[in-house]
Amino acid sequence: MTGALHVPVLLEAVLQNLAPHAGGVYLDATVGLGGHAERVLAIPGTRLVGLDVDPEALAHARQRLAFAADRAALEEAPYGQLGQVLDRLGIAHLAGALFDLGVSSLQLDTPERGFSFRHDAPLDMRFSSSGVTAAQWLREVAEDELVTTLWELGEEPGARRVARAILRARDREPVLTTGQLRRIVWSALGHPRTRIDPATRTFQAIRMAVNRELESLPAALESAARRLIPGGRLVVIAFHSLEDRIAKHTMRRLSGRCVCPPGAFACQCDPEQVLTVLTPRPVRAEEPEAEANPRARSARLRAAERRAT
Ligand SMILES: C[S@@+](CC[C@H](N)C(=O)[O-])C[C@H]1O[C@@H](n2cnc3c(N)ncnc32)[C@H](O)[C@@H]1O
């Protein structure tokens, strides 16, 4: 039942870079529907801790990974708490950690989750069942914060125009549905003229803001890297340039290179020799995968290996 719902992205590249092997303990920090985890656990003798904030995704993952239930621990927790979860489970070291960031196709394709403008539905967009919905966030947000969010997280060139249109609309009536938000963006930017709907960037930005998607990522990646055994692998799949930059900078800094902005007066980033970067350039999906799975088109995979100190 779950197999058809979410096609794991860059699966072969994940397996190649994570290099799972018997006896290894792996962390899947965003287990989702368990697509990548299934292949890790298919190797006899592996163990896996899977985290996700979405209870619905975890229920699917539990079914999919039932064949290895005695080797898998699935926990409803954000990756920002990976240290606490691993400590509670008595796991000090990892042979590998995977972060497959962003939204799953189950989330996108479930209308009432409010992630997609393909269905008119309540504007929710939360990965977890708690926290502020997109509708609540839009009710309160100030113009400047909205502009910054649309510009930075959505890379929306018309950020100011869209923000003003949203503020004008919300003065008339609350913005409560995906359909309303899409029409507001169209009113600011015009109707779709290409395959990409102009509302795509706004929806992405608001989803990332509502779920605070970038907030705990740098610390979580570093915490996972520090738990790796020598030779252990850290693998990150990003779908957004800011996520990818965080993965790149974290891996670079932990491989001993300075990532301070050019022209910085003195190094502030405190580089350390913990990792070796395995992917000087990110791995991208090859044509057949990008053709078959549109999500794969924007995926960028980076990997690093723990040094023997
Ligand atoms: C792209 S999907 C992962 C798909 C998974 N690799 C698979 O093959 O099925 C990303 C998942 O990360 C989860 N997620 C988002 N933010 C999270 C966070 N802070 N901590 C843990 N999981 C998170 C989402 O709920 C979603 O299920």
C-alpha cells in the first residue's frame, strides 16, 4: 500500500554513499514512508532508528518496515532532538545518517494537509499535528517578514507584490484555503504562462516558514556527524538551495575548511577535521529518474565520511 505513495529519491546514490552493511546502526532522520530505510534494513544485520514529525508518515513506515521490526526503532521526534532520542535508546555511535529533507509525496498528495494548490483545501501545511497552521501564520505575519520569507525561502522575485496582495486580501477576509492563496498570488503575478504555476514559490516559502525547516538543520547535521564511527557516512538530500548550502557548509567546516563569508576580518566558523567530503559537487538525478519522478529534478545529494582521528 505504501510502496506506490512515495518513490524514494536518488535511491541508488543514497545506498552507494551511505554504504550500509551488516552490524551497522543507521539513523534515518526523516524516515517519511520508509522508502530509503526499507533498503537499508533489507541488508541483514543492519539496525535503524527512524525519526519523523509526521505521525501519518510514521504509521506508513511502520507497515513498510514491519519485516524488520526487531531491528528498527521509529520515533515521532524532530531531527533537532536526534541526540536525546539516540541517548534514550542507548545508541552512542552511528555507522551512517541520512537526511532526506522537505516534503513527501504523501503530504503533497493529501488534500486536507493543505500543502498543494492542486486541490482546494484548508491552508494547513504542518508536517506535524501541532504548531501554527499556514492560515494562522498568514493572519499574523508582518509585511516585511512576509517579503523576506517569500524572497529568501521562495526565491520569489515579486515578493513585495505578492506580500502586499496577501495583506490586502486578508484585510477583506481571512485567507483560509489553498485556492484563495493561489488566486491571490495570481492577482499579483498573473496567471500561469508556463508549466510552473506562479504560486509554487509562495507555497514553498510559507511551508518552510510554518515548519521552521532550516532552523534546527545545521545543529542536527553536526550532531549526527559527531556520532559517526570512523568510516561512517553522513548523507543529505536537499531540495532547496538554502538547505543545500547548509549541508555543504556543515560538511566543509567539519572537514577543516573555513566557510566564513569572503572578506571576513577573521575566521569565526571554527573549522574542525571531523569529516572527509565525498561529493565535491552534489549528486543530481539522472535523466530517467528526473523524467519519471518530478521531485527528483531539484534533489541534490551530498555525502561525507567520518575520519579516523
Ligand atoms: C522527503 S520526505 C522523506 C522520505 C523518505 N526518505 C522515504 O523514502 O520515504 C521528508 C520527511 O521529513 C519529515 N520531516 C520534516 N521536518 C522534519 C524534522 N524537523 N524532523 C524529522 N522529520 C522531519 C517530513 O514529515 C517528511 O516525512
